[in-house]
Amino acid sequence: MRLLLVIKKENVDLEKPVNKLNNFLVLQKRIQIVLTLLLLGSFSQIKAQERVPFDQGKKYILAKVSVVGKISFNEQTVVTFSGLQKGQEITVPGEEISGAIKKLGKLGLFDEIAFYVNKIENDSIYLDLDIVELPKLNEVKIVGVKKSKIEGLIKDNNLTKNKIVNENLITTTKNYIENKYKKEGFYNTKVTITNTPDTTAGNQVNMLVRIDKGDKVKISSIDFTGNKQLTDSQLRGAMKDTKQKNVFRVLKASKFIPEKYKTDLEKVIAAYKEKGYRDARIIYDSVTYNKEKNMLAIKINMEEGNKYYFGNIKFLGNTVYSDRTLNGFLGIKKGDTYNGVLLEKRIADNTKPDAEDITNLYQNNGYLFSKINSVEVRTVNDTIDFEIRVTEGPIAYFNKIYVTGNDKTNDHVIYRELRTKPGEKYSKEQLVRTIREIGQLGFFDPEAIKPEFRNVDAGAGTVDIEYQVVEKGSSQVELQGGYGGGGFIGTLGLSFNNFSARNMFKKEAYKPLPMGDGQKVSLRLQGSTYFQTYSLSFSEPWFGGKKPVQFSSSISYSTQYLNNYVTRDVDKSKSFNIFTVQVGLAKRLTVPDDYFVLSQSVSYQHYDLNNYNTGLFTFGNGASRNLAYTIGLSRSNKGVNPIFPMYGSEFSISAKVTPPYSLFNGIDYADLPNQKEYKTQYTGANGSDDFGQPLNNGDYIKTDSSGKVASVGSDYASADTDQGKVDQKRYNWLEYYKVKFKADWYTKVYGKLVLRTLTEFGFLGAYDQARGVVPFERFYLGGDGMANYSMDGRETIQLRGYPNNSLTPVNAAGEQIGATIYNKFSMELRYPITLKSSASIYALTFLEAGSSYPTFKDYNPFDLSRSAGFGLRVFMPAFGLLGIDLGYGFDALPGSVTNKANGWETHFIIGQQF
């Protein structure tokens, strides 16, 4: 017969409570101990039903622990976690059994835990461990919120399949959701969670989360009393996150979040300190809730105090820098109005990692352990004297520098960008610069780059730096299909931005492609019934592997067939072929600073026309060649995130030039129309002209104003000039120079609201005015700025609010001829919706103005076409940049007879610059 000696059960949800608002325990632990001694007939020395007290337990040798009950865990694993071991001496009842139950309970996996005596042989005891597992999560259903929010809530609370469901999980999930929506202004949010057993699976439950957000609680009013020096509106403006209801406010909604409200009260005090009122304080504040209106009313009573001024400012402890140097950084003089906020920022501006303050002055020169504090030493009437106490400390040096998190990118790609090297003097400036350089690589989430200080040793004067990075997708796929130009247009583009060419012949590197060396390979195919374009490019950012010299190369080929846009007939016997090859080098400079890059490239284009007579060129047969050298100087110190820079600027100036052939080829281009070989000849069968005169094959001809053709025989001087032949000679080798300038600024307005200002200028000129400006390489202004296939080397310039290329000069026949000069000005306000590595999204509004002109004589920088609008950008690593803009053109299109504003235009942006 089985002896039941010990029974011990425990309800084991042992996690800590997380509801700090209600401040009560939501988890209870119940332990029941029943100790029974049964006397069987064979044990005559023990009386029937005699009980053993807990503190008088008997010692045994543990022979075996058997796990009973339906469990999914390994039996031996459970016994191991209990801490009981075979051959161990235990007391029954005693602390060993109690401790085993506690250890198992802390795992948070079991609902019931019980030990039973199976049998006793001499001094050996055999125990049964009977456990009941907590249920596991099968599926989750959330109701009461938008479908787009459900996935995020499940992810944030880690409600994954087979998750152990206990009271802690339910409580933390409930509290998280309620607090999340309270922060968004839904202060009455209520969450209920119910679990029902899943009948189709063993010991699993289905969770139903009901969310009732209620109405958003807004702030009806924020009233101040006791304020005379600062107005209510000034003080409300100082409160950045607590705003009263205002229908005209767009960027900041009215909502009440207690933590941010407390911070805003501190900002109210700071607003007074900026004006000299050092002793300003809040006597009391109240927040009243109106249940009927579901609104809050805030009242704040101020005591402003007196206005103060700076007195004497003395520096103590500084040996590295003189008082004069430190005073220059402080920028505060005796007699200035007291400004506590400014004083703190001039000493250490925590809002800007690269601020020009005294702390950074020291830390940029090795003094990591320096400390600078301002101390009020004397107050006389309305004047305050200060001491700036400096503890310089020893110079620190970088010891170990390492990077973690780069699972795909090879170490050398990151380490060559680091500005912090082992053995070098510590510099905060170089630390910040390193973060920027890693972010600019484009392989990592720029918002997740974190430098961690390790082993900071003031005695040894060393510090280790660990750069933590998170890889993101760097390859992109462009797959488009659309209808345009009278036919279907398909595009396939592949861009591998972290390619490894050296591993191309290693089979094991294809996962699916060899990656990790920071090289870029792009392949793009585009085609329809009337054109095809193929392009391939490659770039290596560290050519040779020793210095930051970027090597780039590209090759492309396109074919355009004559297409009738009305009948959609394509004549493949009439074609226009373009072959392009380009090689370039770009070197990072050190003077004036290492933000400058000098780039150079050589390109060659071959244009081949085969019976291709259109309005684009005056000749239908022949070839043009474009051999050009491009040199550019640029400087870019844009912020860490290349997709959404929040600070910095980018300037560039470039010149693209061809050899001045007219200086050494001996051709008088002005006299070409008068030369014999460029006159018009008759090529038909022998006959007569429109005036009845004989007209033979090879005769020179002329056409009068009425369009009638007359033969002039061999008198070529009287014949018409064949403009096609002239232009074929003029443009056999293209001769031009092109100058472009671009300036781009990013300024943080408030928080993550960024102002982007942009100006562009371009000019295309000729060396020989008799030869003229080439019809190639011109500027086409207006629209989304997207260039599909470029037949003549044109550059498309974005100016939203107008149709594509609509602001481009036209000839007398109304045909676009391209501009030789343009200018453009743009302002954008950008605000990020999310900057996650999976998808970065930001909204924008813009103002733009620009114009283009056929010649420099027509240039008028103030005669501009203006527009305004708004848009959205989405960047996904796999697909690049996608966007949409709605722009309103305030001016009429060139040549418009109505002279009315162009109005609204919709622009779709795919893969364009940020």
C-alpha cells in the first residue's frame, strides 16, 4: 500500500507586480502543507493516525524523484531545477522540500506543485513530484483599435504563440496598453483581458484583449496667476508638451501626460531664468478634471521674484586654457541680464553633442574626466557673482575600440571609417564624427548606433569604446510596370549596396549573394515596344583599401525606335542608339577639412542616328560623340541619418568640359553654311523643278517662301544650306562646358521638425559662339524630376506644382528645346512619422520657385514660377524611396494664353534623392 507522507502545493506566479499606479499586489502566493502519517498494520511500532510535527521531521536518503502528471518538459530537467539530488540527505517534512517548491515556482511555468511519498525502504525515500503546467498562449485577438495597430501591440507585449500565460503577463499587458493610450491623451482607457481554453489543443488558451480608449482628454485651459513680467501666452509657449486646446495648432495636439507636465513646469521656471528672474517659483498648481466635458483645466500660481544681473565671473582650477579663452566660450559679460539656462548651455549644452561649450572644449582635447561647475558665490542687491570651477583631470586615451552587431558587414568596412583609434587622445568630437560616418554608410539603422563607454579608468587615463550597431537591409529591388508614350513600359532594377566583389568566386559566400565589403553594384533594365535601356554600374568606396578614394564606373546602352504615338506603330528600321561609359575617382580631402571631397570623372557617349528624323535633331543620319571631363568639389556634413538628416549642410560645385576642338581642328563653323558640301542637292530622278526648268540628280536647289523648289544647277552659292549636314558637322564631336552649383541646408526647428533649404543653379555654354551651344546636355525644368530614358544627355530638374518639363523653353513651333541656364529655390518642412530601420516615413510641406531660360541674355533670376504643397516619403530598404507630392502652381505655364495659375499637380516619386 502506498504511504502518503507529504503533500505540498503552491500557486506559483512569482513575478513582480508592475502596476505602480495602483500600488497594490496583484500576485498572491498560496502554499498549503498537509502532513499525514498513516500507520499500516505491518508497522506495529507506530500508533494509528499519529502526526509528526514539522520541526520534528525524520531524515532520509533521497533515492529517487519521479515526475508525474502531464507535462511537456523533460523529467530530468524538472528535477534538476528543483535542486534535489539522488543520494542527498533530506528531512521529511523539512526545508529541502520547501526550497525545491520555491525554486520550481520561480520558473513561472507551473500552476500547481505537489510532492508525495511513493515508498520508504529502510532509510531511503522515494518521492513523486506532481506538477500542473501553466497554460500556453495559442492565439491573441485584440478588439477596440485599428487593425494597423494590432500587430504593434502584440509585438510590444511579446504575445507570441506558446507564451506562458500567467497573472504577470496579463497584468503587464493590461498596464502597458492603458499607459500607452494615456500618453496619447486617452486618459480613460480601460483594458479587459479574458482567456478561454482552446479545445483543439492541450493546455492552451486563446486570449481576448478588449480596449476601450474612450474619448481623448484635452486641456480646456492653462491659466497663470501672479505673473506680471511674462504673459500667459509666453508661459504657455514654454510648455512644449502640455498645450491647451487650439483648433489652429497642427503639429502639437492637446493632451495631458503627467510626466511631461512636470517637465513643462520646469520649463516655465527656465523661461523666467532666461529673463533674469532667478528666484521664480511655482507656488502651487492644480489640474481639475471635468467629467461631463472630458477635459482638464490647469491653474498655475507664480511668484516671479526680482530680476538679477551677472556680476564678476571668475575661473578657478583651469591650467590648460586661459581665462580669456574660457571667457570667449562663455560669452557672458558683467552687467548682462542673468540667464541661468544660457549659463548652463555655455558650460555644457546637453541638447547638442557637438556644441561649442566649455565642456566640449576640454573633452575634444583629451580631458574626458574634466568637470566644470558654476557656483554662485555672492549676491549683492540684484547682482550675482559666479565662480566657474574647473576640475581638469588627467588626459584620457582610447584603449580598445570594437564594434558589435555587424552580422553581415565585414569589420574592415566599419573600422576604416572610425575616427577613434586605440592609443589616440580622447576626443568627443571624433566620437560624434564616427557615429555620423557609420550612419552614412547606409548599412545600419542610424537611430540605433550607440557608443558605449567600457572600462573607464581615470587612474590609468584610458577608456574602451564599444560601437553597437544594428544591420538593416541595404539591397534594393525596383520592379515597375506602367503605361506611357503609347505603350507598356517595364523596369527591373537591382541595387546591392554592400556587395563583395572579392568573394564572387566563393560558393559559400552566396547567401544569396556575396555581401559585406561596402561595394555597390547596380543593374537596371527598362524597355517597351519602342525603346530598351540597359545599364550596369560598380563603385568601390576605398579603392586600393588604404585611403578613402572612391572608384566608380558605369556602362549603359539604349535603343530608341521611331514610334508613332497616334497609331502606336513602331518602325525598327529607324533607330537612335546611345552607348555610354564612365569612369571616376573621388578623394576625401583633409584641407580645409575632411568633409570636402574632390571628384573627377571621364565619360564618353556615342549617339548613332539611323534614318531617325524627328524634331529632336536637324539631321536623321549620322553620329555625335561626347567625350567629357567632370571635376567637382563638394562638402557634406549632413546628420547621422542619410534618409532624414536633422542638421548639417551639403555644398557642391562642378564643371563638365569637353576638349575645345574648334581651337585646333581648323574648321570655320561660321562659314559652314556657305561651303559647297553643306548645300542642298536634289537626289531624285531627272526631271523638272516647280518652275519647269530641268532638274537632274545632284543639282543644287533652293526653296522660295511659297515652298516651291527651283534648280540652280551647279551654282551652289545660290542653293539652300542643308542644315542637317551643317549640324552633323557642328555636333560630330560635342563641344561645351557646363557649370552647376548646389547648396543644401538642414536646420532643426524644434524637436524632430527640420527645415530644409535648397538652391540650385546650372549653366551650359559654348567656347565658339559660331559653333553655338549644343542641343545636348540641356536642362528641363518642372514636375517630379524623374528621368526615365534620356536620349540627349538632358538633366531633369524637379519643380513641383507643374507638369513634367513644362517650364522648359520652347521654339517658335512650340517644341521644347531645353534650357542653357536655370535656377531653383526650395524650402521644405519635414517631420518624421517613424524612423525605424524597417521603414522610415516622414511628412513634408514645401515652397518652391524656379525658372529656366534659352540663353544667358534671357536670364532673369526674379522671374520665377512659384509653387507650394505637401507630400509624404516612405523609405524601405528593399525598395528604396517612394513618395507622393501634391503641389499647387501659382503661375501660368510658359506660352499659356489664359495666363491662369496652373493649379494642382500630383507627383509620384520613386527612387529619387532624399
